[in-house]
Amino acid sequence: MNYDTKNKESAFPITNNNINNGMTLRDYFAGQVLPTIAGRYENLNQNHDYIARLSYDLADAMIAVRGSK
């Protein structure tokens, strides 16, 4: 899945003076699925890249579904 790099929606936007928009929604979603994915692998030392990519793939899918409403 290709992530739309123009979609930089913030997970926790700060509205006062627009100093910081917080982390992206994509990063937040990936972080939320990470513990579940990582928990399914016994030897994490060999799977770091795969787990990270899978987390972001799932985050991209959540953003796509969210935008299709």
C-alpha cells in the first residue's frame, strides 16, 4: 500500500499558537498496533524491520479505511 505523503494529519494537534502539531496519525496508529504484532514473534532480534513495516502497513490501511467513509 502506498502512503499518501500529503496526508500529515496529526494525532494530537496543539491549537495554541500552532507551535507543534504533534505526531502524525500514521505514527500513532503504527505505535498502537506494534505491541500486538511484536507479541506474536518470539525472536524479535531477527524481525525488527518486518515488524516495523507491518505496523506501518496496518496504519496505512486504517487511514485508508478511515478516509473512505
